[in-house]
Amino acid sequence: METSCSKTRNPFTGAEANAVGVKVEGVSKTYAGTEVLSNISFDVLPGEIFVLMGPSGSGKSVLLRQIAGLELPTLGTIRVDGQDPSLEETRDRVRLALVFQAGALFNSLSVYDNLALYPREHRSGTEASIKERVMHALRILSVEDAVSKFPSELSGGMKKRVSIARALVMEPQLLLYDEPTSELDPVMSATISEIIATLKNEYSVTSIVVTHDRSLALTIANRVGILMEGKLITLGTAKELAATKDPALVDFLYPKIDIQNPRFKKLENQKTP
């Protein structure tokens, strides 16, 4: 998949904007003496879809929070468009949006008010212009019929799409997704993957996606990085990963079900003194 040009158009105003690059350099993170990220380094190009994969507990979501500026690395640096994402001036200058795994919609607000909250709080436009932005985002995600509903009335797939629509209302240059297809059926997972790719192709927003979804990663990503035990063990295109002979990577990407010699029994045997 080719990486889009870094020049893009704001989907709401039509004004020219810039997708932004991300640089992660020597990042380590320690909690209570336990290292969960170890010397991670990679670049994400403007307009790229970059996917982070790895087993549960490998540090993917922790790294995403560092990129979003929600946490600080113990060691190393992260730069979004050359700036520290944890600083207020960076958040004022670079439009960054995070799509949480559980959606993080406000249950007491309607879908419309969930999407309108950010521009209202930041006083970015009249109520009429905010309505236009909200409805446009909902139409892009094909959930305009849910505008008056509350999150409790939505299916899992609709919540995911509404969450992405809410991020779009922020007019992001960088979109971060934490497990966007988790707990979804295969068809809805494919739909979310198509949405991420379409947003990239039409608006050139830079996307970083944390996922266990092999199909998403190997279909829409420009590049995939795989974390294991807090370390970035490989980084490459889908084609390069498909050609790997590394046993650990092959087992992670293409696990085989062996009922005669199940892996949990192997683990039990390894722990037996």
C-alpha cells in the first residue's frame, strides 16, 4: 500500500492541512520497578497507517498512551510533528484524536451531544457550523440514524463507528486507535478496517493502530511493528511479515490448533520442576 501525500484537506472546511509524522526514539517505560517497554524506536510517516501488534501484555496500549501524551516515558523521547505530545502547546498546535478500545462515550449524552462536546468546549464555531460538522462525521461513518440515540442503545459496532466519528469532528492530523475491532464480529471488523483505510485515502490523516486483528494489520497497514515482552522485535510491510521464517513470529501470526499436543500443556511442562 502506498503512503499518501502529507498534504491533505480538512474534511469539514476544505482548507489545506498537514498530516503529521511521529518519531519514537529509545522509549522505555517502567512501572513499580517492572519494565514494560524496552528501548523502542521507530518513525511513522505523515499519512501512513502504522499498526502495532503483539500478544496481550506486550506493551502496545502503554506505548499508544505515550504517543498520545497521556503518560511520559521513563526513558527516551516521543515527538509528534517534532513536538513533545505531552505539552499543552503541542496539543494546541497538532490535532490528535484517540479512539479508545471501549469507545469512552458519555452515557448521559446523546450521540449528537457526544460529538458536539469538543467543538462546543473549544468554542470552535457557531452551533450551526458544529451541527454541520457532527452530521458530516456521522454520514461518513454511516451512523447518522443514531444521532438522537444514547450509547446504551447502540450495538458494539455502532459504538465503534460513533467513537471514530467523534474523533473526526476534532479534525485530526493524527488518529490513534486502541483495538478498534475488538469484540466485533468478522463482518463489522472488516467494516472498521475499511473505514480506517478510507479515512487515510480520502483525508491523508496519519493513523497508528494497536490491534490483535491480523487481517486488519496485513490488509490495510503500510507497515506493521510487532511487540513481544516490551520489545519491538520486527518492523516491516505485510509482504515482508508474510515471508518471515522466525518461529515466534510465525506462531503469533499463524497459530495452529493442535488438540493432540496443545500449547497450554507445553507451558505446564515447561513450568514443572
